[in-house]
Amino acid sequence: MNISFTTLGCKLNFAESSALGKALIARGHTRAQKGEEADICIINTCSVTDAADHKDRQMIHRIRRQNPNAILIVTGCYAQLKPDEIAHIEGVDYVLGQNEKFRLPEFIRSLELKVESLKITKVQTSPIREIDDFHGAYSKDDRTRCFLKVQDGCNYFCSYCTIPLARGKSRNPSIESLVQQAQEAIEGGAKELILTGVNIGDFGRSTNERFIDLVRALDELNGDYRVRISSCEPNLLSDEIIDFVAHSAHFAPHFHIPLQSGSNTVLKIMGRRYTRELFAERVAHIKAVMPHAFIGVDCMVGVRGETAACWADYIDFIEQLPVSQLHVFTYSERANTRMLEIDLEIVPQKERERRSKQLHAISTQKTLTFYKEHQGYEATVLWESAKKDGLMFGFTENYIKVSCPYDRSKVNTFERISVQHPDSADIPTDTQD
């Protein structure tokens, strides 16, 4: 059958969609080409905010319009959290939860057989607390980079977050299996590995190993490659990890660390497991051992209890942090979260939007400053295949986006360069609402 995948949300979703796509192709199915109507459309959803849910619904309607005769299957976090809501969207044929997602090849086979006795139901989900399987995955993006799934789930249950309800408890595979997957990806042409998961610093809970052990093992693979660590909680990003990256042969000086709020009062309301002082210590240590490191930061605005005084405290803290970029989320009320039970000041929606814009502006300025500081910096760029206006693009090890005249022979290769200050249009945007 001709199958299309549409993936929304995080790198983890993309890794899983890629793995499922490969499994379906191995069974004889084909991927629908751009503009070609598919027999089956699979939408892998995100549900980190109300805005994400809205984008999911928009995509469902769009895919149905583009493929009026296809079987439409919705899966992912939104499907796990709100299966009945999705089932009532016109045009949706089946809803599969997180565990059921990994049975897609068998599910599609049952659809092909059209056996009535199989009693295929429209909604198929499992209680998230009963899910303890780990399904490995890695995806290639234009052959250049590979998103390697190293961990899934979260045990933190922050007061505003539904991810543990959508992804389940923290779990992971063995270091040995991940080393094997990573080596396979490198031998297949990947030049950059990006470690992905829900809470990757919690790696090892299932196998009695540690994240630092995984980092060390991935630094010893064969080949010409580099590795980036995706989002890692500040209380789990130890000095040991930071120091190893600083002297590593393959790990990039690039960190993404969730802050969520610069106010200790709000961090406590959120149920976060660190203070802003600890966060500042982590950033200071990174900059001490890797002055040129790029540091991205997750920031949330507008949660209950974020008073004007807390916000002023937040802004003062974030402006002084020597970080490179902010990834901004506007808080939205989520069902079944503890935040809804907290009897504190509710920030009006208009004020949330104003605060978000304020952080976006700070982010732009910080990234511009970071780029200006690296005028003339000697770096290694990994060139990508995308072509625009006669140019090709790539990122340095510390995540500076650069360009040069297009040269096909450079695609998916490393090159030592001297960074020149880019225009603001060249700066990658990592901010989000």
C-alpha cells in the first residue's frame, strides 16, 4: 500500500516515525511521493500545549482534504491523551495510542486482510501506566544528521506538564544496543548524531547504567562524526558530563537546558527539581570550560502564580544569563495536571502573549550577540544538501548557521572555516509558542 507519514512536535516523534516508516517499507509498502494521494495517511501528533493540539487538528483536516479516499490513522501524544476527542473529528478512521503506534505494521496488515472477525476498533489505546516497553528508533534528516532515541517517558510530573501522561514512565534500552544503532547510522552516512528522549539525563533507570556512561561509549565509535546532546534537565546535567564534553573528540559544545522560569517562587509552583542558582551554576561551568559553547534554554511564561513581581525577577535573571537562545512556550491549562488545583493568581491570556513577545525579543538579541562574538572564529561546519538562492547551508559544532556558494561535492562533509558575521536573516529560529 502507498503510505504517507506526517509528524508534528519533537525530534523524538520524528525518530519514531522514521523507524515505523522503515518497518513498513521492509514489509513491501511504499512511501507516497509529494503530491501523490496515499492509501493510508499516518499522523504522529504532539500535545505539549493547547497550541500543539490545535496544530494537530489543523493537520488532520488538511491531510483529509489532500487524501479524500485514504485511511487516516492518528497516533502520538495527542492520541494517547485525547483519543475520544480525535475519534469525533470528521475524517479520522483510527486512533492509536503510544503503545499501539509501534504495532502499526501489524495493524495495517489486518486492514489489508479485511477480516471481519478481527473486530478492528476505531480507538485503540493502553493505560499509560501499564506501558513499560522501550521501542528503539533513529531517523536520518537529509542523510546529514540522525536523531537517536535513547530514552522515553518521565517520572517527574511537573505541575503544568502532561508528557508523563502521554509518554509513561522513564525507561531506556542498554548502552550496548544504542552503540550498535549509532554505529549503523554512521556507516549508513550520518555525520551527526542527536541524542533524543523525553528526559535523557534520566537515562539508565531501566538498565542500571548512567547517562555519562552512554556519552563515553558514543565518543568511541568508528568514523567521522559528531554528537549533540538534546534537552537535558539542569539537575541531571552534571559537571562530570560537562567536563567530558569539553574534552571529547566527538561531542559538540552545544547544550539545551530547560529553565522554564527565572523565579524560584514559580519554579517551586511548577514542581521543578532545581533552583535558578543551580541553573546559573551549570551555565557558568559550561562557559568556563567551553567559552564558545551554544546554550539554548526552554522558557515558559504565564503559569499560575507568575505575579508581576515574579515576572520582573524572571526577566532580570534571564537577561543576565550568558546563554545563546530561548525556546519560548506560552502556558496553557492542561487537563489532569496539578496546576489546575493551585489556587493562585491566573495570568490573563493577553499578558501571557505580552510576556512571550518580551522573551522572544530577548532571545533574538542574545543570539545576535552570540553570533557577533564569533566573528572570525575558526570552526568546523557540516554542510547540508538544501539549496537556496545558489547557496548551501550548514551548522558549526557550536550551532552557528553559515552559508557558502552551493557545491554538491561538499554535501554531508565537514569543513574547517572561519565564521563571518551573518545577517539577522541567517540566524536559526528556535523560539516557539
